Amino acid sequence: MSFLAPLFLAGLAALSLPILFHLARRTPRQRMRFPSLMFLVPTTPRLTKRNRLEHWLLLALRCLALALLAFGFARPFLKEADQASAAGGRIRRQVILVDRSASLRRDGAWAAALEKVDALVRAAAPADRIAVIAFARVPTVLLSFSEGASLPASDRAAVVRQRLERAPPGWEATHLGQALIAAAEALTEEPVQAERDGVREVVLVSDLQSGARLDALQAFEWPSEVLVRVEPVVVRPAGNAGMQAVVTSAESETVDGAPVRVRVSNSLDATSERFTVGWTQPSGEAASGGQVEAYVPAGQSRLVTLPPRPAAGLNRITLRGDAHPFDNTVWVTDTERRVVPVLYVGQEQAADAGQPLYFLKRALPANARWEFRLKPLRTETVDTTSLREAAWVVASDPLVGTVADTLRAEVQAGKSLLLVPKSTEAARAWVVWLGGRIDAVREEKASRYAMWGEIDFQHPVFAPFADPRFGDFTKIHVWSHRVLDPASISGARVLARFDTGDPALLQVPLGQGSVWLLTSGWHPADSQLGVSSKFVPLLWSLLESSGVVRTDAPGVTVGDPILLDPALGLTRVTRPGGPSEPLPTGATRFEGTTEPGLYLFSGTRGDARISVGLDPGETRTEPLSPEELEQRGLRLKAPEMPSSRDRARVDLPALEAEGRQKLWRWFIGATLLVVVVESLVAARARRAAVMEEGVTP
């Protein structure tokens, strides 16, 4: 027999009290009168021990009652019962879910997590089924149920420890919801025997920071038979401050660029509020003249504008004054302007305010990242060299002969072409060039204007206008448009129609490229599109959908893919502080963002530098309330610990065995029974003593 709270056995010392009470004999206070003793023969008095024990049965009963009470409070349990349960009784199935996100890189956090996992694995009975899953952005199975069952019980802890040490915390975000779902599915998919099925639980070993993502649990119904027990990893000192770069859109920047700004966030449990933010030398030292003070109260964030770079080539910004430096560094890239050659094929003059070229030139202004070099050419002056050099071709008048064949070859190779025919003849020529019928086009000049009506907002071109606040095109009046039958062009897709039902914008795939066909021009003779607020965003959307320009993502974080510009012909990538490695041929995405820093991409036609940062949620390290997990349907199991001081030393199987057996109830019941018997025996002994002394009670 073992005891969960053996300190209560010290109460056995109280067994000395009944013995002392029996040894302490009181002098009788009753006085009895006797007649004269003169006729009695005097004898020598016989000496007896005053402190002799009497009423052995009463003494034994009283000692037994105290002993049973002490044993009951010590919470006894039988180890044999736990072993029998593991060998042929109910089997516990447990998934240990270990957090290895970026927030576990704080001092002492990972070591504390390893100790908790080691204690959990060692505390499991030999027949228990155990699996271990590590998670950050995605869950990874380190030990499956089948593999754990095949290992000797004495080797499981060493195997799990070795695999966890090979998979330390990385730089990814905490997708806690997906990890909990993976653990629950592993438990429900594990085959069980109904007669031996015991507790099924998920043990979460995590710092449980409030920035963890739980959105995946909203669409998941948590199994009612699966319990969740949280083993929190406590990190000292508490509190954390972090920093993220603020990305500015290319369209909003001027030619000279924009000032560099960062967002400094402070957790709710923070103790520091004053920090220093500034540029950092490659050696790690703060750059002189590039620092600024920041006051950020706990639970708040502040935008900090940095001074201009003190020296060229600085791209590292550091936050100082925080106890946990894992999220105190961000990298920013220098603004690199890309030159985009645009070829316009038309007969008009650039200064003519009534022609499409005039509006196109003003819709593509230069900014800090893009410089559009518009080259207008008449149809008779267009050469094959200009077509090959152009990244984007806009044509209002048709091409014929060799240049038309060259244009087709360029589009089939991946180039984009925007057609804006100004007349019915031009529209018919382009439709024939696309493989359609010449009689499928006619001119439409109605007595009233037409409006953009049916629009496919699911297409990437119109996706930016999907919000009802921006999706109203009815204010754009169309005076004249070309009516064509889209069925006459193979593969044509209508993206927008007028309120008359006629096509307004079509997309025609041609090889690896695309041809965009507007049936009405944007100049005043055809429509009001060129003077509307929709014109510039629509052109930018066409440029992005064609791959001519790429809008930077609003902050690429670790684990996010990086979209590669095919126009640069990128062939190699250099990770932060690492060697260069080749890229797959024709790659358009890079999936290897495993750490924050600058990623340099090298290509045959240019280079690109992309900065990758931490997920902002990793900065919010204050503990997540368990109620938030319960609100999402999880069944939390509170740990039954006798005291917070001895929590780390509790034997979990012993705790479960004691809770299952509840032997203390039998000891308390036996104590009450002994007290009743002792009372009856004491009353009987008292009556016998009174009768022997001849005294009426």
C-alpha cells in the first residue's frame, strides 16, 4: 500500500494519548465513613503499582480509531490495482501536444517544455497508448500510437526526448487550432476495444500565448469523449515587446519613396514601457544617429517613424530594452525601381486629349518601385524588336504581316496584350487575328448610353472591386461600343457585360499568355471610363493579372510563400546568413521561408530582395484564458494537484489510482464503526466498575 499524502501519517503519534490517559489514575474524591476499627487485626499494607494499565480492550479500540483516521487522511492506494489496470484493465490513450513555435525561443521555455514532456511519458503505464505531436504552423507527428506501442516502455521517454531535441522551436506562428484538431483526430481514429477503453485525452504542453490562432476550431465539432489537459510552460521574467515592419503600397509611394515605419507592440503582462528603436550595423551595434525613443504602455502598440538611414546598405532595425529578444529585429529592403517597357500601337498623338494614348500615359505614373516607359508607335513603324522588348502591349489599331505573327508568338510565350479597338474595322481585324469570324462584329450606337452591368467579381481582375463600396460601375456612361459574338472566338471568357447584355471586357487565352479585349475605348468619344475613378485601378488590376507588375504582400511572415516574378528569370536564392541554392526551373513560388531575414533572389534578368518577419501573434505572450478554449467546445480536464508547491513532484498514475480506488472512504467508515464499538465497551466497563464498588450511579 502507498499513500498520496504520507505526511498525514504523522498523526499516528496521537496513539500515545489513550495510553497516557490510561496510565494517569485519578485519586477518588468520594469519602466513606467506617465504624470503629479497634476490633480488627492490623496487617502490613500491600504495595501495588499506581500506573498499571487497565481495560486493554478500550485502549486497543481507541488506538485503532486514531490509526484508521490517520491512514484515511493520508489517501492510501494500492499499486497492484494500477498495474492490474495497465495489464488487463482499462487502457489510457494520450496525445502529448508540444508547442515549438517562435515564442518558445524565450530563455528557459523550451527546457521547461522538455521536462514536462519527459515527466508525462515516464508517468504512463506500460500498456498505455501514447503519441507525441509537435506543432507550430503545422502539426508534425514525432511518435505515433503504433510506434509507441512497439517500443519498450523503458525506452519511450528517451526516444521522445531525442526527437524533440532534434526539432527545437523554429520561427513559425502558433496555429493551435489546427494542432488540437490533429490530436483529436488521432485519438478518434485510434482503434479501441470497448471493454478496455479508458480515458482519451490531449495533454497540451505550451506557453499558451494569447496570440495563438484558434480560428480552425470554429468549424470543428470537438469529440465529447476526448478531454484536454493543459500543462502550461511558465516563462520568467513575464512580459514581452516585439516589432513588425509597416509595409507601404507601391501605388501610394512617391518617386522618392516613403519613410520607414515600424509597429512596436507590448504585451499585457509587460513590466517595461520605454524602448529604443533604430538602425543596426552589420556587426550588431546600434548605428549612430539612427535611434529613436519609444514609449509603449503594456497591452498597447505604437507606430514609430525611423530617421533616415545613417549609412547606405543598412536594412536591419532592432528594438532594445526588452528582456526577450527573439522578436526584436526586423529587416527592410531598399526600394528598387523596376523599369516596365510598355508598347502602344496606334495612330494618334500623345498630346491629343481625345485619344486613348493620352489617358494611358497619365494612368501609369512613376513611383518608388515602378517606372513605366511608354513607347507609342504607329502600325507601319512597329518592328519585331519593339514587340520582344515590351513587357506589355496595348493596341488600338490592328497589325498585319510579320509583326502580327511576331506579336502572336510573344503572347503565346507568356506576354499580355490589351486590345482597345476604336472602330468596327479595327475590332473585326483583331477578332480575325484571334481566330474569330469577321461578321461577328458590328457597331452599336444607341440613342441612349449603355452602362457596365453584369461583372464577374470572382475573376482576379475584378476581385479588388468585390466590395459593394467599390463595385458600382453604373456611373460610367458608354456612348459607343462594338458588339461581337464571344462564341466566335475560341476560349473567350466574358468578364463584364453592358446593361444591354453585350460583352464589355473579354479574356482570350493564347498559349501561355492572355489577350484582354475591351469592346469600347476609354477616350471621351466612346465612354467616360478614362475620366472615372475606376480607370487607374482597373489598369493596375490588368497589369497584376497579366504578371507585368506584382504588388508586395502586406508583410511576408515565416512560413508564407513568396511569389516570384517570372520576368526576372530567377534561378537562385540566398537565405538569411546562408549559402546560395538553386531554384527549380520556371518556379513562381518559394516555399522555404523558415526564418526571418532578407531573402536574395538572383536571376538572368534581374534580382529581388524580400524581407520576411515573424508573425505578430508571437509577440503577444500573455497567457491565454482557458475559458477561450472551452468556448470553442473543448472539454478541459483540471489537474488534481494537492498543492501548487508540490505540483511538479506528483506521480500522475498514483493520483489517478487513488482517485479511482478511493480507499480513504473505507478507512473513515471503519473509524466510525470502531468509535461506536468503543462507546459500547466503555459504557459496559463503567457499569461493571460501579457495581463492584457498590456505589449507585
